[in-house]
Amino acid sequence: MRRATAGGRAVQAVLLLLLALLPVLPAAAAGPVLVDVAVRDSGTTLTVELVMSAPAAAEFERLDYPPRLSITLPDAALSPDAPRSVEIHRGDVLRVRVLQIDRPRTVRAVVDLAAWTAYEISNPLPNVVAVTFAVPPVPAAEGRAPAPARAVTLAFRDTPLSDILRAIAKVCGFSVFSASPLDRKVTAELDAVPCEVAVSIILQAADLTFRRTGTVLVVLPAEKAAPQAFAAGYRLSSADPETVAKQLTALVKGITVQVDGATNTLYVIGTEDQHAQVRRLLPSLDVAAVHVQIEAAVVDVSMNVLRELGLSWGISTPQEGGATILQAPGVKVVTGLNAVARIQALVTQGKARVLASPRIVTPSGQKATISLGEDFPIPSRDAEGNVTFTFRKIGVTLDILPRANRDGTVTSEVTVKVESVLELLPTPAGPVPRVASREIKLVVRTRSGESIVLGGLISREERTGTVKVPFLGDLPVLGRLFQATTRSERESEVVFTLTPRIAGQEPAP
């Protein structure tokens, strides 16, 4: 009994210890925690990695005065063991500072720079946010990074700006060029400030800025400084990168987009304002494409059979079996299952023949084309009198552009063109087909899986034949007495059935 009591007291002691430790434990359950800041130097690039306890969203802001990149992690906590400052001094990358902002709870990492250089943003792992900067290569003889960037310590009172810049240029090894006089007086006191940061601060006080070209600093008014372009990477999760690249290029003027298909990443070169537009647009563009499956059938039906069937084209009223006939200039459109069932019954009974029954899948909003027919040679003569041939496909062409709607319906823009050879006309270069064509265009909205029947493409064929008695019918002059000429006319209609269906949805009831 005493042993049980002692065990219970031990459990209570452990629980009390855990409760006492709760306030100092990181709030990992409430959100991601920044646990480490890693710096990787490959020799020509330097990567700053923010390692999180879980995947976290990141927001980037580019600041010019002084140059720095701010990385904000909303709803994130900072681990007590994570570094608050990491000194780097490699190329133009000076240091990384990490701050915890309590209201709202946010972690912010600031990369201080001596000057802006090309950089790329990536997510090598779901819980790692990485920024890679271009840096000068490490000298092969030394095998180590160059010495830290030089700093400036100075104090001036009411000193002409030109004298201050001359002093900084002498210390830092710069040359200064300015198209306007630098006679404004400035008071400044700087202690161990990197060279380009010191220049930025001094010029900012005089409403000036600069652009660096090698070791030359070009001073110019702040309002005339064109925004600098830089590169950043954006990894897509769902959409096709080639499609998104075309959309971004059309929507954000002036940017350059490169596609890395292996990693599904877009590399965008543009100014900060242009990158801000890209970040606003990407959530609506990076979505999985909706596909539409189209089942089509091209059926040749005799007009007499259609009349017997009772399909009264051109009536704009509901028909038996739920079919509805829509009016359009020169077009006959029927929606509903009953009309499709009747067409299928004619095929089964041998009263109609299926010319083709293709099935295609296309992304919503992209046109699909079905082309059926034969290639006919078209003769022509060149300048030297030689006969050459080009081939033209004559038959049926169906273009359909489906758009999947949120309510489960599909809006289809349909263009149908039917061509047929009436006769072959003799020409010096050879026979040329005389072609009859009929084209219809319409827009139809149906439920996913609902069929559309298109009619109105009527063709007429006239055939002439000769019946004769063998041998006697071939006699000269007298053979006509043993021959009979027959003529037959056939009027048929080419009927199309289209069934657009949103991929992943069941057929409409």
C-alpha cells in the first residue's frame, strides 16, 4: 500500500514539473518555430537558410536605403537556441539579423547588404526558406573567402557633401562621378559602417542616390534613379510553368521569365514593384488545370430516315424524352439524351453509319480540333511549266473550346466545317476537285455529361448509271437498244453528337 502511495506521489511530481516547464517551451503546436539560421558558401554563391520546425509561409521585402532584404514569417515563433545575429561579410552580404515581433506574433530575418546583387528565393525543403546571393569566387590559391568588407568611421559637421564623399572614396577605393555640384553641407557621425551603406546614408540626407558600376559610384537625384531589376525564383505547386510564364509576361509588363521545368520553378527578372505584382498574381494562377473530356461522333443519316424518325429540326420547344431543340441561323442543335439514343438506334439498325467517333481530353479554356477526311492532290504548274502537287484535306473539321464552369456546367464554343468533293474538273495540269463546304458556329451551355446533337449540314448526291445487256450493249449504234440509263439522288445529313464532361465528375443524371 505504501509502495502505491509513493508511486502516485512520483507521478504527481512529474506532472508538476511538466506544468512548470510549459511557459518556457517553444509554442511549436501553435505554429512553426525558427530553430536555426544556416549559411552555405559554394564559392560563387552564398545561401542563407532559415530552418523552421514546420513548413511556413514567407514574405519578402526589398529595401534600398540601406540595402537589405527583409524576410517575414507570419505566425511564427523564435526558438531560444536560434542565433539572433550571424556575421557573414562575404561579397556584398554583410550579416543576418533575426527579430521576434510579438504583436502580431511574427519572426523577421533581415539580410544586411553592402550593395544589391542578384539573388534567388527557393524552398529546398518544405520547412526551409533559402535566399541565394551571387558572390565573387573564392581565390583558388587561398581557398577561403576574401577579407570582410571595409568599414568607415568618420565625423563631420557642416561639411560639403563633395568633401565627405572624397574621404569615403579614399578609404574604400571608390571613384565618385556626379553630373551636378555636391556643395550641400552635411553633418554626419558614422562608426564602423560598411562603405556603400555609409554612402547611401550620406546621399539620402541630400535627396540623392547612387548606382555602382565596378568601383565607380554614379551620384544622381533620387527621383531619377530607375528601379533596379533583380532575379527571384518562384516554385509552382500545381500549374504548368510554361502556361504561367506566358500569363505573367502578358499581365506584368517589362519582366523576363525563365522556366525550369525540372523543378517547376519560374525565375523572374524585374523590379521590386514588378515582383510584388507577380506575388499577388501567383496564387490565382498556380492552380491545377481543369480538364474536359469530349466524346464525339460523326454520323451520316439519310434525310428520309430522319423524317420517318420524327426529328423536327428548327422547333424551339421541349421534345419527348427531355430533348430540347435550339434555334440558330442555319444550325440545328438538340440537347438531351433521347435524341442521342435515337441516333444510336439508327446506327444499330444499319440506317445510319458512323464516320468517326474520336475522344479527346483538353484543358478548360483551350481549343481542341478533330480533323477527319482525305488528302486530295491539287495540281499546279511552276514558272518552268513543271506540274507540282499540294495536298488539301477535304472532309470534316470540328473545333471545340470548352470552359468548365463552377456550377458543373460546360460552355462550349463549337465550329464545324464539312467539305465534300462534288466532281473533278479537268485542267491542263490535271483534275482539280470542286468542293462544296458548309460551316456552322455556335455556343452551347450544357451540364457535364450532357450530349449535344448538331444537324443542318445536308449533302445531296446525284449518281448516273448505265445498265446494258452483256455483249449486245457494246455493239456500235445498235448497242443503245440494249442499254438503259438510271439516275439516283441521295439526300443525307451529317449529324454530330458531342458529350463534354468535366474530368472527375460523374455523368449528369
